[in-house]
Amino acid sequence: MNFFIPVAKNKAQEEEVYSAIKKFVAEETEASVSSRRIFKLTHRSGEKQVLAEVGMNYPNTEDQVHAILYDTVRKIYFICTTNRGVKQGSPIFCGENEVIFVEDFEI
């Protein structure tokens, strides 16, 4: 899958929005955000498996996933949705040990 940001109208705006999300999350969480561009991940939440995919709503919410970031120091994924990690609030945290599968965007 080629890189995209759901709300962006063109490639320049994709880069602008993505940079703004990375900056916001880094400031909000004091993360060392990697340069990886992650398309989707499956993780455990209790007994369930949950799929977070850019462009789709995060399960059981009305929130669209705009980006998935990774903190290289703390080994944490950040799932950034409309209301968590993009416009306001902290992203959804997912420890590396909870992740079952990760797929990056094509380069």
C-alpha cells in the first residue's frame, strides 16, 4: 500500500499533516518517533485481537485512524485517530509486546 493520510488532498498536504501529527505526538508523549510509515497493525486487547488500519475507523469507535507511529526508545506504537493524537488528546498506546502483526507502507 502506498503512503497516504486520509484527510489530505494531495501529496504536499499528506507530508504536512503527517509531520504535524508526529510533532504533536512527540510533544504530548515525549516520544522518539521513528521515521517508519506504518499502514496497519494487529494487537491484543485483553482476550481480543484488534486491527488498527490507516483510513479505517478504530474498532468500536467512530474515530478514523490517520497515522500509526512508533517510539524507538520505549518500544510503543501510537495509534493516532481523529480524537486521540491528531486533533486532541493522547494517542492510543500499544506496547510492542501486545503487537501480533505490523505492516509498513511501501517505500
